[in-house]
Amino acid sequence: MSTHALRDTGVLTGRSLRHILRSPDTIITTAVTPVAMMLLFVYVFGGAITTGSGGSYVNYLLPGILLITVASGVTYTAYRLFLDAKGGIVERLGSMPIPRPSILWAHVITSLAANLAAVAIVIAVALAMGFRSGASVASWFAAAGILVLFTLALTWMAVVAGLTAKTVDGASGMSYPLIFLPFISSAFVPTATMPGPVAWFAENQPVTPIVDTLRALLAQEPVGTGIWTALAWLAGILAVSYAAAAAIYRRKVG
């Protein structure tokens, strides 16, 4: 990316971040639902759930809750982009001497910053609930990298929704399947406890290898080949979502 493109992306990102700073409830709201889920599952259902890991249930649960946090947060990216598109701001910026990718990247970078802030809040609450990790600094960085990739992949999906939605509800509703998917994975219980067809689906959808990799990294356990499956899913989703968003945006401002 050229210096000119970087400068314009920085200016547009600053505009988007100011919206977040003026409405910090966006980040708080993003964290509230995952925190409520974590409290519910740990203190209400946790005593009846056997994970076979031998550790605290909050340790087992946290990776899936972090993915739900991101899935909840990208809704706001779709919502803000939808408002910009409907208000003519996207077309107006597209007609100016601004590199076109900068307009979308500004929303994506804002999403990344806001979602990582929400993730930090959820981790802080988990620590207060008894979450403990023996992970090394390298393992924490690896876990953070996977969360960043996950956020980017889902954010580009939100960009597609924001550009194509006909209504606010349509833009915001894109996150519902993403939030629901971790429930049919290893996020809350081991897949071995599920009925056959459900277990097969849970073991062959993207959330399970991502959750298992994060759990292993935070527990300082061997990640095995599951990390490559997780990275393949993330790279594939990111590539398809980015290509779709770029194509739709070119048509919209072309």
C-alpha cells in the first residue's frame, strides 16, 4: 500500500474510531452478552457439565466465549457501513481522489480495534471468575494472532453484509448464525458427548478447530495438527470474504 493510501486510510480510520469513542457503549454492549453467557454457563450449568479436561470449566469455556464476543462485535461494522452506504457517504468518498480500498479498510481496522477491546474486557472478567493460564508469552501471542485472523475474517463478512443489506435489520442480522455456530462445536462441551450426526457436524465446521487450538495454546498444551486446520479455515474464509467485499464494492461505486 502506498504512502498516500496509508495516509488516507489513517484519516478515515480516525473518523470511524471517533464514532466508537463517542459511543463507548458499543464496546461495552459487545462484551455484555458473552460475559452474561460465561456467568450463566460457569455458575449455573458448569456443575453439571463434564469436559474431561480435569480443569476449571471457565478455562474450558473461555475460547468459545471469545469467538462469540467477536461474532457479536462485527455486527456494528455491518451496521455502520450500511448507514454510510445508505447515506451516500460511500459513493461520495468513492468519487474523491481517495484509494478505494482505504474506505473499506478504515471500517475493518476500526472493527479490529473495537473487538480486541471487547475481548480484553471478557478476559478480565474471566480472570475475576478464576480463569488461569500457564501459557508462555509465545503462546499468548499465537492465540492473539488467531483471534486477529478470526476478527478479520468475520469483519470482511460483515463488510459484505453492510454493502448488500436492504435494511438495518438485514445488516445487523448477519451475526446471528455466527453467534449460534459455537454452540454446535467443542466450545461448551466435548463433541464426543453429542449424538452422531451432531458430533460429525461439530467436528467438521470451522469453530471447533479454532476453539481447540485456542484452548490448547492457553493451557500450554500441544496443539497438534488442529492448528493447521484452524488456519486453513481462517485463511479460506478471509480470502473469500475479502474477494466478495471487493467485488461488491467495485460494482457499488463503479
